[in-house]
Amino acid sequence: MDVAKAIKKRRSIRHFQSKPIPKDFEEKLIEALLWAPSAGNLQSRKFYLVKDKTVKEKLVNLALYQSFVLEAPLVIVACADSRIKRRYSQRGRNLYSICDTAVSIENLMLQATELGLGSCWVGSFDEDKIKEILTIPDYLKPIAVIPIGFLAEKPEAPPRAKKEEVIEYK
């Protein structure tokens, strides 16, 4: 699949089959995370891969009871690493580390799409409690919870803004 096709095919999937993700697919998802660009190549992000049902149940409760998180065979909690400030000061900690994490998530979602998997960026959750249950250190900030699995739905593409509304040439 070419990149443009994956971009247009990717959807936020909220229903998953119970089918496990093959190990080689999981490795490709990890590679996608690792190969994302980052500010100064500091790679200021960390990812927690969750497969344990009990932990996923806790994540559901902490993510406003979005039950589809439990349906996914794999849930990734993506965190920004604030230690980037050692090189880029407050802008690094407050922006670059989040951008680094976000671009990794996009790589992950496009790779998932290419593999025939679905994903969803979940941003609404209790950050402090997620840090507690996953024993995430203070220098890491959870940015997103991403359930991944084989699709049990195929939603249509939502409308997009017109090019003229978001692009301006100077």
C-alpha cells in the first residue's frame, strides 16, 4: 500500500475482533514507532504495550469508560519524555517531546492501516492514574492511549475541511 492510500484509508476504529495480532505485525508496529522523526534525533518518547486484560480493564475505567479499549488485543500508551529539555529548554519539554510522540503515533497508525489493523487515538483519560497503574516515571507524560486490532467495523471517511480553509500561500 502506498502512503497516500494508507493516509486516506486510516479510520478511528472503535470495534475490534478478538483475534490476536501476529508477532511479526507487532514488530512492524514497533518499527514504525522507532523510525519516526524527532527533534534533534533525541527520540523523546516511550511506549507501553498492554496486552493484559486486567490492565486493559483499568485503562477503560480511566479513559471515560470507552469499552472498545478492552476489545483491542493490543493497547499502546504513548508518552512524551520531558528530559528533552536538556537540549531544547522549555520549548523542548512543552512542545517538541509532544510532537515527537505524536509523529510516532501517526507512523504507528499508518503502519497498522497497511497491515489491515485498526486503531484509535484516545486522548481523554486520567493521566495521573494511568501513570500510577503502569508505574510511569514523572518525566514521562501520557499523550494517548491507542487500542489496535483487526477491524470489526469499517466506518466511512468523515468530511474534511476544504483546502481553501486550511491552506494559505504567501
